[in-house]
Amino acid sequence: MTSVTVPGLLTELAGTRPSPDGTAALRAVLHARRLLTLKALLLRYERQRAELPPEACARFERDWALLETAERTDADAVREVVDYPMTGAWLTEALAAPPGPPFERHLAHLGGLAAAAAVRAGCRHDVTRVDPPDPLHLPGLGTLRGPAAGPPGTTAVAGSDPAWTPLAPLTAGAVLDDLDPYRVPAAGIGPGALRAAERGRVDHERWSRLWRAAHALLAAAHPERAAETRATVRALVPLERPGPTAGPPISATRRAAPGAVLAEPPRDAGALADLLVHETHHTKLAAIGEAVPLLRPGADTLHRVAWRPDPRPVSGVLQGAYAHLALLDLWWRARAGPAVPPGWRLHAHSRFEAHRDEVAEALSILRDSSELTSAGREFVRGMDRHLARLGTLTRHSA
């Protein structure tokens, strides 16, 4: 996990610059973290095996063996499942679950994970082991309810069988995930406790149209950033409010599920392009922090920032400043991009002017903070340098 400390790479990341090397390094960090968490689940199972029902133990060990078989068949395919965002959310909840039935219920999800890995790896296996009416959720693929009519193996989840409900694919290898049980915490997201939108309440056609248009805008403004977003965002999770709609659409990234963007329907493709870049940089910063601690533990001072009504800890100030710096970079490029549609070019110009000083103010909070590590201080200096560069470029282009 030291690949992020390669000379120049941390500075490059501080400036939000997209690069294949940076993306590969951060994905390696997240994968290493995911493997450690998966190992922690196995260790907890082994410690508590005597307290679990024999049938739960038999199921877990059978599922684990299938996962190992799939890994021997096609390690890259299995990595796609292990690194799927909601796999991280499941592992986090399973490790935090109390002993007994709650932990046992989370362990049962391994069956869907192993089946998804086997399907992707091309292993011939039986995915009809689920006892109706309990559904089998295959991360990144879909949900199987009851025994499938198809034969064992990949064909059991590849056709039009009524027992199989696939996820809707998006471009760039991502999916619109409105099925995974771990996509949103039970308590909801944010102060409004936004919940996961359920299948049947999600306008797949509109989401797909906005997704394609948003990626086209990103590609027109900054092809490298478009490529970074494609490589980082694996799942788009629709949200809905439990009560009457009020305020602008909300988006979020869960630390336990990097690579998943949780969002209410945006007003247009430009808004989706903005939030994809914003949430991508929450994922990037989380991965950077895993490899190189940027903050000292125990910090709890609160600060006001322009983009939030509530006071934020230094970690929140850093997250917001980093995401908004990436947006400033995007808007600076979009406002002068010859291939950018005029409407979005105008949007980018107004957003850049409105938020530049807000990011500068947040960076001043970070510069004065004693809660940053030495690497964190250098990281903030890199952010400062990039903001200054954008200001210089703006003056030259005026």
C-alpha cells in the first residue's frame, strides 16, 4: 500500500490530476484493504464457529470453497466481485454485527458473493441452492429468487428466467444498482435519512440517458478526467426521500463502499457530471488516506464551510475542499472547451466563479490546522498550488 508514496504521485493526486498511474495505485490500495477485511471476516467466523448452527457453518464453508475455486479459475474475475462497492458495505456490517443470529444472517450473503464470482469466472456450479423465498443477491449482477429453471452454471443467471432479476447495465462497465441489500445503510443516508430507491420506482431509461450524456460532457471537457471517472465508479445507486421532496438533490459516497455513487435523480446531465467528479474524489481521498494518513487521530474541532450548513470536522473540510477543487479544475476546462456545449460552458463559468473563493477559504482552514500529519500538510500545499495555478490560468485567459 506504499505505491501512493512514489515521488510525485502524491503531489499529482493533491492537484486532483487524473492519471492512469494514480488510478491504478488507488485501486491497488482499495483492493488490499478489501482483502484484509475479507480475511477479518474469515477469522471472526473461525473464532465463533462453535456458537453457530451446524447448517450455517456448512453453508459458509461450502460458499468459501466455491469462492476459492473461482479464484483459481480466474483471479481477475473474482477480484471484480471482491472489489465491488457493496461487497465492502457487506463486510463492514458483518464485522460489526452482534454474535448470534445477526452475524449468521450476514454470513449467509457469502453465498451470493461466491456465486457471482463463479459466474464471472466461468465456473460450472449450481446457483439454485437458495431456499425459497430467500433471495440470493449476486453483487454486481442481480438477484435470484427461488430455484432457477436454467441448468447449473452461468446459464442459470443469464437468460430470461423469471426467477432471475439482473441489474441494469450502464456504459463504462458500471451498473445501476437498485437491488443489492447493502447498497444503503438501514438508517438511510444523511440528515434526511434518504433510502435506497426500490426496483419499480427507478426510471432506468432516464438514469441511463443522463449517465451517457454526463460522460459525453466529461469527455468533451477533459478526456482524462472522464477516463478516471469511468475507472472509479462501478455502481450508481438511486436514492429517494422518505417524505416530501425539499432542497436540491443529494449525492453521497460511503467510506465502506468506495466506487458506488449514491444519488437522487439530478436535474440534468451537467449536474450528474458534476456529482460524478465530486464523488469520485471522495473515493480517491479515502484511498489516499488508507495508504498515507493525512490526519492525526482524535481530531474533533469543527469549522464552517460554504457548501455545508452544519460545522464540519477537519476531515470533512478536507473532503469537501478536495472534491470542490476537482470541480474547479473541471469547470475551468469546460468553460473554454471548444467541444463543450454552450449551455454547460456557461454553467461551468458561473460555478467556477462562485466556488473559487469558497475553496480558498477552506484551504486556509486546513493550512492553519494542527490536526494534519506532515503528509497531510504537504497534500494541502499541493492543493493550494493547484488552486493558485487555476487562478493564474484564469487571469491569462481573460
